[in-house]
Amino acid sequence: MWKQWVIALVLVAVAVGGAWVYRTYDSGSEQQAGGERPASAVNTVRPERDTVRDVVKTVGNLQALNAVELTTEVSGRAIEINLAAGKKVAEGDLLLRLDDRQARADLAEIEARLADARRQLERANRLRSNNSISQSQVDELRTAVDVALAQRQAARVRLDNHRIEAPFSGVVGLSDISIGAYVTAGTAITTLDTTERMELNFSIPERFLGQVSVGQEVRGISPAYPDQPFRGELVELGTRINELSRSLPVRALIDNTDGRLRPGQFMSATLTLQQREALVIPEQAVMIRGDEQYVFVAEDGAAKRVSVELGSRMPGMVEVVSGIQPEDEVIVTGQDRLSSGDRIRVLDGENVIPENRFVSSLES
């Protein structure tokens, strides 16, 4: 019987203790809820005004400004060669000369015929003044002179065709021709390219058509030189939109004074459409809820929510078109836990926007 009384007393004690603990916890919770929420620690940064560039990135191929494959027009044996690969030549420099002895002999023979025809014509003209010869005979001799003149011109062309000269200044390509080799007409002997400035051909999506104009800056990057940008400008715009790709073919000239770029080389191109002065802030400061984009600014020790209109985006940065001023303190850390009006504590030292040029990429 006494055991039952002991058990009953223990149960009563446990119940009383639980109620006391509950009242104590409930009182503490009410006290915490009624107290003021501690200020949130945040970092801030002021918007900076800098140059923002809108660019389009695409890919293209390089071509020489002037390019030709040189071939022979006559057959003959090579007796003089100036075809060192990679050598720079000027317009008119001799690249290859074929054996031209027969062509010279043919020219000499025709010149002798021409000289004889002229002597006969002069004698006929003197006789004609005395009516010792008919006018028809004089005309025949004059025709013979004209024919000889034409034959001499053709002979000179055949002689010149034994010489292959550079049609413009450029760089000589590879050649398989050797001294003494017999070359037939139509044989390709080498290539010649002008490479001091290179043509970069690429296409721009038609949605950028209204922003593209001649003279805009173009920067090219080659996989062969990933850390070396090559600069140039847009020089020509196509006249037709490609119906399949919905893009406009364009052409830029890229500086290549050091000769590192080669015709046919692949290159990524960055075309600067426009540039302007704008306010930029770190992209991490922007919050998005539905269709609204906003930031928090520090104002009199409290967070203030401000809707913003954003423009171009750059790596880690974003352009702010409207909503904030250059003097505003934009919160960049801790804003995800804030509501408008919450107390804040700005940590010492501002986050600094890196020193660089802000470029927005509009992928094609």
C-alpha cells in the first residue's frame, strides 16, 4: 500500500516540475519576442560610373587582304628561282624565270620582219609621189607593217610569260619547283599573300543590324595565341541577310604587322556595338522576386528596399539604368535576410569594385 503512495507522490512531483519548466520557457520566449531584434551586419558599396561596352561575340576565319596562286602560262625549264617560303617580296620582284632563248629568237625574227616591212613602205611612199606605184600596193605594204607590229607585241608577251613576277607585295608560300625542272603551262608554282592586315570574315545576328556600322572596334583572339588580342575595325557590311542563319556577313581588318596570323586561321571575334557611361554595382547586390528586381540601400541605420531597372550584365557586375544614385550605399552582403526598415550595422570598410573596363557580352 505504501508503495502505491510513493508512486503517486513521484507522479505529482514530475507533473509539477514539467509545468514549471513550461512556464519558465514560455516566459522567456515572450520576453525575447517582445525585445528588439539585433541589427544585421552588412557590407555596402557605392555605385561607380564607368564605361560600359555592349559587344557581340562570334567566330570567323582569316583571309589575306590580297591572295593569289601563281601559275605558269607557258612551258619551259626553270633557270632562276626566288621562291623561299615565308619571304617578303615587293610588287614586280622576279619569282621564277623559265628558259626563254627560243622566245627571244622569235622576237628578234619578228622585229627583223617589221624593219623590212617599214623600209618597203617608205620606198613605196616615195614612188607613190611620182605615181610610179599604185595606191593599193602602198596599202598592202602598210598592212604588212601593222601585222608585223602585232606579231612583235605577241612575241613580247610570250617572252614576258617566261617571267613570273609578284603582282603585289606579300609573303611567298611553299613551292615544289627546283632549278632545272621542266614546268608545263598551268602549273601552280606558289602562293602569294598580303598579310600585314588580315581580313576577318564573320556574321552578326540580324537582331543587331540596327547597331552595326562601319568603323566599330573589333578584337580577335586566336587559339594559337590565347593571351594576345589582335585589334582591328569593321570595314564592310554585307548587303543580304542569310535566310538560314538569319545573320549578316561582315568583314573586319585585323592588324598583323608582326606576321603571326595566317590566312585560313580560325579566330573568335568580339565586336563592340556601342559604349557609354553608366552606373555599375556588383551583381550579388541584386535581389529578384517574380518580375521585380531590387536592391537594399543603407539609410539612417536601416535597410531600404529600392526597385531598380537593370541594363547590360558583365562578369560579376551589372549596369543600373534607374532606381539608385551614385551616393547611395548599396548593401552587397546579408541582404537576403533583410526586410525594408530592418536595422543594420555597416561593417568597417567598403567592398571595392575591381579596376577594369566593363564589357557586356551579347552572345551570337
